[in-house]
Amino acid sequence: MIPLEDNFADVLGKALAGLGLTEHAAAAKAGLAPRDVQSLLSGEFCEEKARALASALSLNAEALVRLGRGEYHPDVAPPGNLACVTTDFQGMSVNAYVLWDPNNHDAAIFDTGADAAPVLDIVRAEELNVLGLFLTHSHADHIHALAKLKTALGIDAWSSVFDPVRGTHTFRPGDLFTAGCHFIRTRHTSGHSPGGATFVIEGAEVGVAIVGDALFAGSIGGARNNYEEALTNIRREIMTLPDDTILCPGHGPLTAVGLEKANNPFL
């Protein structure tokens, strides 16, 4: 099982940075001593102090406490025609995804991860006809294998017009692509990156959204300078999807809209 990308201390740190608060300012707002905030940020969980700091940072205290106790880990399985490929990039794991039509095997790839080989293994094993590669954003861990995949498969790649990647075509929010029986709708979820995109898979029996680093299970992507923008886009473009929609993040395990509404401290 893929571990969570962030623990409770990471969540607190991201909220603190996003709000532009120093540890001393956050402590004063929460009625805590600065050393209490420092101990929480270092990973020493204390429920009472965590609740106080969560309230001061406008986080969901119950959800934060569940993270602190180690009680939240979504157990969401992808549909049989969606593969999550996890590779290592400079000591951290990163996800890419392969989606295909089980009838005619037309397929799409989302992000590349650090290594083209496991993606190509799935393409060969399932005898897929890959029609395109779609990038959630331009950060190095998500595009590292771009050139190798394009060359090996002879395909076009696509990135957001707001964060274009060299060697790709660009799309705009609301653009629609097809891969067999699936429609791929682009949504703008900037914050973590200026052109952050979510790909909503329409026309499937089970709803799926590839969210990149906009959202993780129990957390969000770092958005130090665009925190409110990130939260607004997540709520408008992702949390408005049906609760059973499977969310495929760029790091960590798969989750679902309903699970994040109940268990993500930022929501």
C-alpha cells in the first residue's frame, strides 16, 4: 500500500506557509507557546495542541487528529482499466497513470514519472494503442520520462497553456480529448503550479479524476504563494465531482472525493 504523502506535521507546515504566519504568530493565535508549535511541526503529536493550532489555521481539527493518530489511509482500488505506476525520483515516489478502453485498447497516459520502462511494460502487456500523453503540470518529477515515452510510442503530448512544457501541444481549461470510450475533460487547478490541471474522465462506469499535485490523500500540494487560489480551485473543480469519484494524485495513494471531504484537514 502506498503511504500517505503528508503526515499531520506536513499539513500544519503547509497551512502555516500558505497563510504566511511565523511560528510565533501562529502560537499566539492558537494560545500556545512557540515551543508547542515547534514540537508539532517536528512531528510530536499532541491532540490538544494540534486541535488548537488547527483551529487557528482554519484546518479541520477532527481530520488533522485522525492523521496524527494514524487513523486515515484510504483504501481505494482503481478500475481494472486504470494502472497507477509509481517510480522513484530523487528519493521520493511519484505517480503516473495509464487509462485504456478495454474493448479497443485505445489509451492515454497521464504524467510520466521518473522512468518510462514500467509505463511501456503496461502498454505492451495490455497491447495498448496510446493516443496521447497528458501532463498535470511541469514539475520535473512529473515530466522526467517525457522524451523517452514520446519517442518509444510515437505520440503527441499535451500541457496547459498556462504552464507549457517544451515539446508538447497546449490545452485550455474545458478542452475535451478522447481515448476510446473515454472523454478526457481538462480543468484548471492552479495553486501548486500556475498551470496545474485536473483531467476528469467522462463516459466511464466509475468516475475518475487525475489531479496531479493539486490534492493528496489527506493533504494538498504545496502552494506557499498561492494558497487561497489552490484551495478555491480544489473546492470548485474537484470537490464538486460526485463523492464516489476516484482521485488519482501525483504522490501517495488513490482516494475519493467523499473521503477527502470527510478526512482532509484543508477541506
